[in-house]
Amino acid sequence: MIAGGLLSGVVLGALSGLSAPLPASWRYALIVAVALLGVLREAEVVTIPLPQNASQVPQDVLRHSPRRGALRFGFELGTGVRTYVSATAPYVLAVAVFLGGQHLQVAVLAGLGFGAGRAATPLIRRASGAVEDWDADLGTRLRIITVAGCAALAVSFGLLFLHQL
């Protein structure tokens, strides 16, 4: 999962040069706008479908080569293109990496953080020892977590935008 997140960060960082012709203030304003839209989506004020592949573990690959299939699935999960992504924040972060025009190290760190976050969730769930209770607790708190995550990104990017002025 971490390798997939790393690849996503590197690709977005490399592609970020495409946004370079836009003035920095426009790029940061767009990042803040996307982050605020993410907060509104998480608060269910607006309905915006997230781009994602809703398929699950590739059963055909797991049957023929379980170890390789698990690695492939973990890699795809780390990139965010496999299964459901339950929050808008990763997409806001991807837009920020693409438009931010930061150094490649920032994109790499963002990708590693995303991949590590994707890996940590199932590990923490399993380590809890009470999977059903963990799922129930997450279900009751997910909205608060996702709104707070997007709001933190919006504030952070807003401060970066003000710094650019």
C-alpha cells in the first residue's frame, strides 16, 4: 500500500509542472476552493461522487497466485484506484499536490502519508481485537472524522494561500 501511495505522489508531483503556467495565487485559490467543496461534500451539503473503482480484491489473481495477488491488491489500494475511498480529503490532497507546484519531496511525502494511512486502517482494525465494535465505532464517528480532515486541509491550504499573497 505504501508503494502505491508513493507512486501516486511521484506521478502527481511530476505532473504538477503542467499547472505551472497558472499564477501561484490562482493555483492556491483553486486548492482552497476544492478543499472547501470537500468540506461541503463531507457535511452532505452537496453531493459529488468520488472517482474510484468500486471493485474489491481481484479474485482471479488470488486464485492463481495468492501472494502476488495480495501484493497487487495492496499496491492498487495504496494508489487509491481500488475499492472505496470513504473520504474526500485524499482527493483534495491530490489536487493540492498537482496544483501546488511544490518540490518533488513534498509530493513523495504526501504519497507516502496516503499509502501509510491506507495501510494503517486495516492493521488498527485487526489489532483492536474487537472488529465488530471497531466497525460500529467508526460508523458513528466517520462523518466527524472526514469533515474535520477536510476542514483541516482547507484551513492549512488557506493559510498557504494567504502566505502567497
